[in-house]
Amino acid sequence: MKIVTWNINGVRARIGNLTHWLTESAPDIVCLQEIKTVDDQFPRAEIEALGYNVETNGQKSFNGVAILSKLPFDEVNRGLPGDDADDHARFIEGVFSTDKGALRVVSLYLPNGNPIDDERKFPYKLSWMARLERWAEERLRLEEALVMAGDYNVIPEPADARFPENWRGDALFQPQTRQAFRRLKNLGFTEAVRAVTDSADVYTFWDYQAGAWQKNNGIRIDHLLLSPEAANRFSSASVEKHVRAWEKPSDHVPVAIDLDLQPA
């Protein structure tokens, strides 16, 4: 079973790229971030025509997450618990039936947090990560296959940036951010890409500015975390980097894993 995360950076602007990629890559489950549209304006017809079920947690003009699945949804949960005042559309969970039991898949778009001296933005990022840690800790008690996929807006280690010194003052690379990500992983998650490679030139995001793509000036901020039950079924991970060279690309590329699971 192929599960992919992709920050699409505006699904309506990139629906042609998305449908082309779905046909080419043939994923079973896709986690999208930054769909940047309300639910009723999501281009579901074009995606459903390719055999996918669609669930969204949308928001006008920014944020927004979705899950596309060839498997039927057994359950859908929208929004990260823990803060009733948080109205950002950044989290959706789908539950599916497989031959090995329940599979839970999360599409998440973690807050950027910049600028770090803003009295709201960086604290919001850290509090969101703390809420995610509490939620994940509860989910792990279910002892089910869980994949938490998305744009984490976290550069975990210096090797995850072409020029880490350029990110010292950025919320994505702050010690508090990286520590929060490590705490999350240390609950018992496997970080899929780093389970298969320790290469220092694996990136998932290249800015539109200053020829970052052409110079391979990238960072790795899109991650898939696997619970022990999912990690036991994990067989491969890959970054579909070629998509960044398409016309009208997102500044992120798809990151894929394969799990030894079949639909129930």
C-alpha cells in the first residue's frame, strides 16, 4: 500500500499537476496540505473520476488539508483536539480497514511559526506541537497502524538543509522546534525517510526565490511518522523529486512510503 504526503500549495491552481501525478504515481492514500480552499470548492470531481474517495478540512485562501483514498473511509476526524479557539484547518485523520486491521492516516500542516519574535506565531507553533504530542500519545495506546504524514515545518537536523546556517534564525530550525519533533518521535515513531537513508542531500522543499530549485538549495520538512504497528509493515520510502520541475509546480514534492498492507 502506497501512502504519500504532498503540500500541494493550492489545489485548484495545481489540479492538472495533481491529476497527472495521481495517474503516474498511483498512490493508494494521499495526504494533501495547503489546499487553500473551502470544502465545497475542492475539485473533488476530477479526483473522484480517478477512483479516489475524498475527505477535506478546508479553509478559505490558506491552510487546509485533505486525504484522498482508494479505500473507503471508515471514520474521519477533523481538527487537532486541545484548543477550542484554534480555527486553523491543519489536521484531518482517516481510518481504514486493511487485511491486518485498522489503519489510521493523518494529514497535518504544522504552523510555520515565523517570525520567531512574534508574540503569537512561534508560541502557537510550539503549543500546536505539544497538542500533537498529547494526541499521538493517546493514539499509540490503541496499538494500531498509524501514519502521521504532512508538512511539519521542521528541519530536524543540519543534514536536512543544504545550507543550515541560513536557517539559524528561522522557526523551522529553532532548538525548541527540533526538540519538540524529537519528543514526538521518541514516543515510539519511526521517521520513514531517515529509516532508509542518512544522505545529506534529501530535500522536499525548494523555495520559488533565488533559483533554489536549480541550485538544489532545499530543505527536508515533509515527514511521515510511523507507529510501531505501521513500522512493522514498512518496506520503502522515496521522494518524488522530479515533480518540482513540472510547469506551475508546488514548492514541495511528494514523499511516499510503502506498507505491506492490503485493503480488507
